[in-house]
Amino acid sequence: MKKLMLMIAFVAGIGLAANAQTEVKPHKTPQQKAEMLSKKMQTELSLTQEQSTRIHAILLTQATRVDSIKAANADGDKKRHDRKAVKQIMQNTDKQITGVLNADQLKKYNQLKADKVYKMQKKRAEQAGKVQG
């Protein structure tokens, strides 16, 4: 379960913390999302050009699918269904990405996901404290 949460937070690049921000950020296209995440992964994981190209394609597919789900159900009635569908896409994306990485990169990737989840949990805890206190 922790791995899934880590993967969702890192790969998607979106989280509840982003929704809690007061300033509205412009919507990024799937291409912009994929470009941003693949560049970050290339830097953080020291990807080869071939790996970078493959991961960019994986991330672009993921971002396009997630955006289409959100657009199709923008009314909010199917939000729970949306989360399940997005979760499945994220799991598939994570499997594909881990298949591209070597052992050292995979170790670093898993650590980055764990760090991201920790930061998200910490921020949620801080926000919950502010709301209750």
C-alpha cells in the first residue's frame, strides 16, 4: 500500500497538497506534465537518452489518460470511480517505469517515492493541526 501511495505521489506529480493551495495554477497539458516529470527523472536518476525517451512516452500516455478521465467526469458525480481508474493507470505507469530502470536507478526511484510520501504525510498532518487547533 505504501509503494502504491509513493508511486502515485511521485509519478503523477499531483497530490492533495496541490489542491489545498490558495493560488490557482494554470492547467498543464499532458505534454507539459510528461516533459516536466521526465526531465526531473532524467536528472534525479541519471537516465540514458534511450531511458529518457521511453519514460517520457510512458508519462505522456499516463498524463493523457488521466486528463481524459478527469475531463469526461468533470461534474464530480463519478469522483470515486475516477480515483480508482487513475490509481490503476498510476500502477501501470509505475510497472512500466520500473521495467526501464536499472538496479541502481530503481533503488533511487523507490527512495524518491518514499521521500515524497513522507513529505505529503507531514504536510497533511500540519494542515490537520491547523484546522483542528
